[in-house]
Amino acid sequence: MNKKSVTLKDVAMKCGVSVATVSYVLNGKTTSLKISESSIKRVLEESMRMNYRPDRAALELEKLKWKKLSILMYSPWLLSQYSDFMFQVNQVLNSALQREQIKVDSQFYSTGQLKKILKPYKCEKYDIVLIMGTNSEDEIFLEKKCSQFKNIILLHRNNKNFIHSCGNDGEICMEMANRLLAKNQYDKYVLVYNRAYSGKEAERIAGYRKGFAQQNNFEESVHDLSDVNFPDDLLEKYSGEKVCFIFTMYINAARMLRNTVLKKISVPDQVGIVAYDRHTMLDNFLSPALTTIDPDYRAMTEKVLELGKSIKDGNEAFSHITKAKIIEGGTAGI
């Protein structure tokens, strides 16, 4: 057959569909009809084979290749081989890449410098823009420019101006406080956090404060992240007391556990340790296992994909809270 002898009807008969279906497919208007992806692909491939509008069919086939979801991901941890958060996010995205033909492009940014690289014209080329790791400066920028970015999804950050997928940090930390108090195993509870903390850490701090609000044996201890000596300082300050140290970050809790083991301090009998987060690359090497809160970053990322598909399909998308879990390790006796 040559091009002139082929008609819409010929293609339709060959594919077993209506003439209208062939017309819609070749003109990229399939969203207005419920046409299956297999039918779309069959029409496009047969149109090319029969040499009927092959250029248009090739163009629509290319669109179909990335039909499900295209993502531009901004993260300050792309270059860090030790970011367990990024490791878990990538596990979900890599699985989706193999399963669903999604497209993911990544962009590194330094925390506080999002305004220098986040550009509307670049974001418009993707179905969704996934942003994680923002600090207060980044969030102020997003607040001011929210009208310019319509397809942003924030991961593990919550902002009323953007769709987000995050955890219930304040709620789960208050629950942890209540469980510790119910055991009544310690004479004192000390919340330990960094001098410069993120918005999500602020939620954790607020949650613990609320949980311990009626207790006079609750204290707070603020440190600089770069101060590697803080575990020894804390152990010396509270020497002789039966105390539970509660951390808003995993790495600081792991440091404290290391120091108590080295000093042969009994955990959890003499000193209790509570963490936030889990570190899949360290969990199997810490003994006893840390009592911690697992925010479930994998579930958050899976929800991002669901939200992204809703946005791409023109449906209304709503922010989602993933409920964290308390992991009963051997460091706090709960």
C-alpha cells in the first residue's frame, strides 16, 4: 500500500477500532475518550506500518513513551552516599522506573539556595516537580513565588501553598512521650536537638513538649551538630541519674549509643536512648537496636507518585500525611 491509498477507515479496520478512535489517537486527543493504552499503541504502530501519517504517529508514540509521569527532582542530598533518606526515595523511584515507564531527572541544590536554580520555565516541562530538604530560607522563597509553580510536590515538608507528602512528626513524638511516661522507668527525660533545626524538627520538639507538658522531670539540651563531644558532655552532666535521652535526629542518637557502650554504661537500665528515623545501612550494626520512630519515607514517596498521576490527569490532588511507627528497640525499655 502507498500513502495515498490508505485511509482512516483502513487503519481502523486493521486495528479493530472505530474511525473516530483512529482520528483521536493520531491527533493526540485521547484524554477526551476512554481509549485504552494498548489500543492507542496499536493504532500508532499500525499507522506507521501502513505509512498513514507516519510523522504524526511517531510523535504520539514518543509522547506515549512517557505518558504516565515525568518528574524533576530537587534534592540537597543527591551527592551524598550516606543519605539514607535519599536511598529510600531512590528505591521507590527505581522500582517505579522499571514498573511504569516514568521519567525522572535530578537536580542538586545547596540548602538555602533553591531560589537560584528553581525556574518556572524548567518546571513547566515536567508533570511534577518533587522538592525535598528545604530549610526556612527555601520555604520563604517558595511562599513568595507559589503562584509561579503549579506542579510542585514537597516531600517530608508541609506547606499550605503546595501539595505535600509528609509524616505526622508532632503527633508521633507526643505518643512516644506518653509511652515512655507510662513505663515510668526513668527519673529524668532530656530532649536533645541541634541549635539550628528544620521545620520538621520543630514539629518533633513541639510534640515532645506537649507530651511531657505536665512533668517536672523533663529538660531540653541544645547542641551544635558539629560538636562531636556532646555525648560525653551529657553523660557527665547527668552522671548518677537514671535518665532517658531523646533525640530529634538518628545520627545523634547513634553517637550517644556508641559512647554508652564504650563507657560500659548499661542501656536501657542506667541510660535510655530514643531516636527519630531509621538508618537502613546502620540498623544491623547497632547493638542494642535503637528505640526509634520510623517515619516511613518509602510510603511517603509512593504517595508522591499517586499525587503526581492525579495532577497529570487533571484531577484534584490532596496533601497526604503518612503515619509513622514506633520501633521498640532495646535502648529505652518500652
